[in-house]
Amino acid sequence: MRLLTNPIFLRMAIGLTLAGFALVAGIMIMRRIRRSLLTEASHASDFSSPETLTLHTYGAVIQELKQQKHELQSSQQSERRRAKTSENISAAVLSNLSSGVIFFTPNGLVRQANAAAKQILGFASPAGMTATEIFREAKLTFPSDFLTLAQAVEASLRNKTASARLHTQYLTPCGEQRMLEVTVTPVQSPSADSLGAACLINDQTEMMTIRKHEQLRGEISAEMALELRNSLNTISGYARQLASGNDADLTRRLANDIVSEASHLDHTIGGFLAGNKGVRAAGA
């Protein structure tokens, strides 16, 4: 008991107790610091290893490739939409043209033909046919370097040269005779590669018929004018004889001749008017 009440002993006990607490606290702090250092070293070793760096680089490359693939797909979809829109506009324009348009690919086969071309040529669907199969032996009527229209199309595909307006008598599969005006033009890409040839076709049948009727009417008019002139000269001659004559028989004969010539003149004018009506009806 005296030992417990001894101040020196109490001081030593308290010092030992504080030293023990300090030792335990120091050990705990050292362990924590060591654990932290080990963790940092472990992370550093993970990042510094070649395998880890390779995996991280591979992942970054994969991510970049995915992004580029997505951008490429978006660009392709946008390009397809623009091409589709352009194709629809071209098809709409071709379908509303009154002239026939037919397009041949470089190998000489029809790829596209609008409704006017199908109607003029008399084919329901000329796709896949050659120029020879469509135009057959349709010969060119105006002077040209080619004998037939098919030869002009083939030359345009082969030589990439445009042909002036060509005229031909065309016979449809149904046996209808038509006068066609055809312009053959090669089609090239921006890089000057041949894409084929296009034919612009105009049906000149009605126009040629009108021209023939006008020419015929002009000829008839000239003949009519000559007939009128001759008849008037004859009647005028009879009238002069009638005015200067005193013979009753001669007067009667001249009067009959005048009536006969007037009847002939009336018949000629009637025929001219009837022919004019027929020409107008055919032109309508």
C-alpha cells in the first residue's frame, strides 16, 4: 500500500502507461502507412505492366473504331437518302416529258425508258433489249454517216460521240408506221467514264402528215388557179365573140359554150372545196 501511495511509483506507472499507449498508436499508424504505400505500389505496378498498357491501348483503339464506324454509317445513310431523292426527282421529270427518253448502258442494253418512249416505240417494257432489237432495220431518211438508227446508237456507245438529229421511218411491233426524230447523246461521269447513251425521241408523224397535206393543198391550189385562169380566158373570149356577132345561130352556140364553161368552172371549184374539207378532216 505504501508503494501505491509513493509519488515516484505513481509517476513511473503513469509514464509506463502513456508509453504503452504511444507504442500502440505508433504501431497502428505505421501499419496504416504501410498499407497505403503497398496499395499505391500495387496500382503503380499495374499501370506500368506491358499487359495492362496493351489492354488499355486496345480498348481505346476499339472505342475509336466504333466511333468511326458509326460516323461512316451515318454518312452512308445520308448519301443514300440524297441519291434516292435525286433518283426520284429524275424519274418524275422523265415521266412527265412529252418526248421519249431511252437510256442504254455501256453494254448496249436498255436500262430505263419513260412512258412516252414506250408509247412511241410500241413496247410495254423495253428494259434489257438492244438497239437492234428495238429499232430493228429502221433506216435513216436524211443523209447520215450511218445506214440505220441502231448503228448510230452503237457508234455513240463505242466512240462516245453525239449524233445530230436523225430522222427515220419506224415500224412499231403492231405495224404502225411512224416518222421519228432521234438525238443520240453519250452520257459520261465527271471522270469522263462512259455511263452509256441516251436517245431523245420525238414522234414527227402528225407533223409530217400536216406538211404533206399542206404541200398537197398548195399543189391543188396552183392547179385550181390555172384552171380558173383558163376558164375565165375562155369565157372572156366567148363573150367578146358574142358582143361582136350578129348571127343568131352563132349567138346561141356561144351562149351554150359559155354555160358549158361556167358549169365546168363550178365543178372545178366544187372539187377544190371538197378536197379542202378532206384535208382539214385528216389534219384534225
